[in-house]
Amino acid sequence: LSPFQVYIIQVSVGNHQWTVKHRYSDFHDLHEKLVSEKKIDKNLLPPKKIIGKNSKSLVEKRQKELEVYLQTLLLKFPVTAPKVLSHFLHFHLYVS
């Protein structure tokens, strides 16, 4: 196991589908920006876990939670996603 976990998340917008790869710390940084700039609920992001953070079951559970987190954000911004979210999801590479 590596010292940190990279989560591979499937993103779907309209007919477009792609994957993004981020560490939990990337999600945390995104969340902090959205909380301060867009008043997103602080509790929306799954909590950081220290003990057993690389166990297979925890990684799979957190991956699902992070997917739900991103889906929730996309529902909150149905027309135009905030720049920080668009960049995080690599919209500039996939959606024209």
C-alpha cells in the first residue's frame, strides 16, 4: 500500500462520462473553498479517518461517499459549476 490513497471517481454530465483521480486532501481543499465561497454545508464532505485509512473496505466505502459528494455538488450547481469545482472535475477537458 502507498502512504496515501488516490480515489478514482466516475463523473457523468449529460452524455459525457470520464474519471478523475484525487487524493482525499484534494477533496478537502475543494470543500474548504466551496464552504467559504459558495456556502456549501460543512458536513457534506465525508470525514477524514485516521485509523485503518488504507483498509480495502474503508477505501471502497469512502470512494462511494466521495462519488455521492460530487454528485450532490453537481445537483447544487445544475447550470454553472463554480470554477474551482469545474477545474477539480476537469470539465475543460471533456465538456465543450
